[in-house]
Amino acid sequence: MTARTIVITGASDGIGASAARTLSKQGEQVVVVGRSAEKTAKVAKEIGADHYVADFAELAQVRLLAEQLKDKYPRIDVLANNAGGIMGRRELTLDGHEKTFQINHLAPFLLTTELMDVLTASNATVINTSSAANGFGRLDLEDLDSAQNYSINRAYGTGKLANILFTTELNHRFGAEGITTAAFHPGVVATNFAAESTSPMRHAYKTFLNRFLLSPEQGADTLVWLATAMPGHDWISGAYYAKRALAKANRHAYDAELARQLWERSEAMLAQDLDKLDHRA
């Protein structure tokens, strides 16, 4: 059987790297995407995979990544939007967006929509790594960059809530064109994803509490399952999962109108970014 092409972002470490290793061992053609050139190349060399480097804090790099992937891969069977993390104090990216929101939602939204022609032609599955932290997210459509009432944990939770809303709206808009999609909670995993954060949550990843956390392999299990199981048979497209089972999310995650508006606001924000670039040129 011909190997499928599976693109995994945030794959230079943690659950992304673990999923890349597992899927590669299963015979899939894995494409490793990460922020660190050194770490990304190391994982890719280990499993004999192609790799690309992109920092999601800069949308120009995301657009370039999309172009590179489209040029190299006429078919993408699975896109795993796994890059993300908890940040520190409120900070704006070069694009002018709050960093947590851009890295966790806006950048994967951009990558997915830029690849949509390839994804629909491939009847692809799009997997979005969310978190149980979506439960303390509060999405303010008038303040997606958190200029008001910013807190580290709320910003992260809002980004993870946005992942689920993006998942449901992606299924609504493109399900009829062959796209299947799911969001999932990997569990509390012992990784470096909170390294930049000043949130109290970071201490769990640096202290004796680490021994009680899941391994990256355990955290990657649901991602691997979603990438290899049969959508429509083993799991429901557009839904949110944990431990290979349907999971309960923030009540706002089931608001279809909020999902629609978030999609439209995200498109508008990205269009404004392009206008700014054109004026600078």
C-alpha cells in the first residue's frame, strides 16, 4: 500500500516528535515541521523524513511553509496542526497580534486554509491539538488580541477553545468536499511546550510533579489514532476527543454561530495583514 503523506507541525519535540516517530515506523511518509532548525532536522534525520522550519510567531513564515508544502506534495493525507504553547506576559508578534492567539490559532488557521486546495483534493484529515485548558477560555470576538483583561492562562485557554471552534467550522464548511477533522486533548504531558511561559502551570513541567505527567508517547496516542483510524467509522468528524473517546469541551465550543464568526474574523485579520505588507512593499 502506498504510504500516506502526513504533515505534523510542532514536531521537533514532545508529542509531535513522538507521533512522527510512530507514524514513520508504521510506514507513513511523515513531514516534520518545527521552529528549531537544529531539533527539527534531528528528528527528521532520525526517521528519514523531509523537514521544514517555520516560526508561527511570523505569519510570513507560515505562508512560505504552505507554498513549500504545495510545491513538494501534490497530496497531503493528514495535516496535524500540533504547534502551540503557553506564553508569558502579553506580547505582540511582528504581525501585530497577541502571541498566544497567533501561534495557537491564527497561524494553523492560515496554514490550513492556504493548503485547502491540496487538502480537499486529497480527502484529507485535519487534526488540531487542543487542550482541556479550553475550559477556561473566553473568546471575545471584539478583542481577539487580548488588549483588555489579559492573563496568561486565559489567553492559552482561549487559543485552545479557538482550536475546537476551528475544527467544527472546518467540518461544516468543507466536510462535503471530503475533509474530515478532529480536535483532541493530549493530556498533561511532560514536554518543553511551557518553556517560554511565566504561568504557574510551567512549574509542573520543571519540578518533581513531572513524574506524574504523561510521557510524550502517551500524549501522542490520540493524535496517532486519529491519523490512522477511519473517520466516520472509528471517530466523528468535527468533534473533540481525549483518550480516543469523545470529550466534553467548554460550552462555547458548541456554539455554531461563534465558530462561524471566529472563522470570518480570522480571515479578516489575515487579509489586513496582507494589506499591511502590500503597503510596506
